Amino acid sequence: AQKITQTQPGMFVQEKEAVTLDCTYDTSDPSYGLFWYKQPSSGEMIFLIYQGSYDQQNATEGRYSLNFQKARKSANLVISASQLGDSAMYFCAMRPNDYKLSFGAGTTVTVRA
Amino acid sequence: GAVVSQHPSWVICKSGTSVKIECRSLDFQATTMFWYRQFPKQSLMLMATSNEGSKATYEQGVEKDKFLINHASLTLSTLTVTSAHPEDSSFYICSALTRTESYNSPLHFGNGTRLTVT
């Protein structure tokens, strides 16, 4: 069974600063995908960034970057230059070859002006 | 592209009644759809996986007779909460995959349905 762990229930970050959200995972599948989603208070799930288990380089998408350390089974999300609109719940998720996407507990990020 | 429409976005029903939630893929064929449930401030828990034209596969602990899932076409899946009770109040969200997508494809999510049972 797959397990995704997010140990930070909530975080505060000052506007324009960077924040790192932790995520560790456990799987026996050699092929898997790691994802980060943002869920604002309205509820929709917004895809942010993806990292494949065979990818050699860390993924980046605009202000989002993923610090992938395969040996440590961690996939931390870094949000640079935080904006007030970044305040939301963030979920780390993993999908092995059975296509089922499993989510971590989530981290609530609050950006302060 | 890859838009998933979920309807209704919120619903209030009385205890004992049934509620149907629709999930439609608007611009692609969704061969696989997933239904998740989310309690406030908690994670998304997978309830079931449905493939077009076949019976849904339910996760352990999810009552298949209570949460009826139908995936009759490549663009529509429905979740019916039968004989709803207040403890069924939750946020239900669907997601979809096409046949050509693999484990490295992000799921396309609907906007969710907030169900309140009184």
C-alpha cells in the first residue's frame, strides 16, 4: 500500500518570501508519479506540478519547484515569492501504476501581508 | 482542454432521501473516473474507481449499496448517495482520466459537490 505523509498541518509565510512544504512517501512500485495540488477555500483541486520517479531533474513550474530526493522518498514543494493568493491547502499526492491517486493529509498555507 | 464538470456544486437534502451527483468530461473521453470524499480540513479519500461500461471498484470500507456509482458512457459518471444520513454530509469530488493517460498524467478534477444532510 502507498502512503503519503505531510507533517506540517499549517504554515505561515510572509508575502514575497519562499515556503517549503514537506512530503514523504512510501511505495514498492518502481514507477510512480508525484503531484502537488492546491485547494483554495472554494474547494476545487488545482494541479501545480508533477515529478516522475525516473526523472533526473527536479520539476519546476513558474514559482513552484519540487525538491525530489528519491533515495529519501521525499518530494517537497517550494513556493517562491509568495503571494496572498497562495493561501490555500496544499496536497502532495502519488500515483503508482494502478492509476489510483492517493493524497497526503495536506498543509494549510497562510500568506501574511 | 480536459474540463470536468460536476453538478450540483452544493445540495441540501433531508435524511432518508437519495442524492445524485453528476460528473461529466466536457472535451475528452473519460475511460476511468474516480470519486473522492473529503471531510472539512481533511484529505481526499478515494471511494471508488469506475471504468466505462463496467462495475465500479470500491475501496475498503466504502458501502457499495449506499454509494451507487454508474459510468454508463465515456463522458458521464454518477454517484448516488442512497438513504442519506447526516454523517454522509461531506465534500464529494470526481476526477477523470483518458485511456491514453498514464501514471504521470495529472487527474482532471471536477469542482466538487458539497452535500449537507439535515
